[in-house]
Amino acid sequence: MTNYKEQHSFSYKFENTEHAKANKIAEVASIAIHGYFIGIGDSPVTETTISGDGTITVDYQGRVALGATLERICLGFADYFEQTTEEA
């Protein structure tokens, strides 16, 4: 059995918002993605990059690509600044 794991890359651009807000959303999503990788314990994140236009890029090793899962995590933060809390 080999320990070789393939290198994968995932990118997602947070759009429809100001660049400053998009960068903040990408930072929050990055924390969630790191938490996901810790939770599965199988694929360490090798590098996460956030560019000035709100694009997050995650480079990681693993047996399979997790693009669909990482996209769902990012979609969960797409309206991060538009969320409101109701008063009790």
C-alpha cells in the first residue's frame, strides 16, 4: 500500500459584494474549510490563498478531489454580510 496522495486545487470567487467584504467572507470560509479538513483527518490543507478580489484557493493532498464539498462550504457563506438576527 502506498502513502502517495494526489495534489488537488480548488478555487472559489465570492462575487456580488465589495472587495473588502468578499475578502472577509473568503477569510471566514477559509477557517471553515480548515475545520472541515481537521474533522476528516485525512487530507491536510497544504496552502490556502485569498486574493484581493475575494477568491479563495485551497491546495491540498488527498485520495480524491473534494471540490464539490468545498464549494458547498463556500456557498454557505455567500450571503455572510446579508444575514440578520431576529430579536427575541
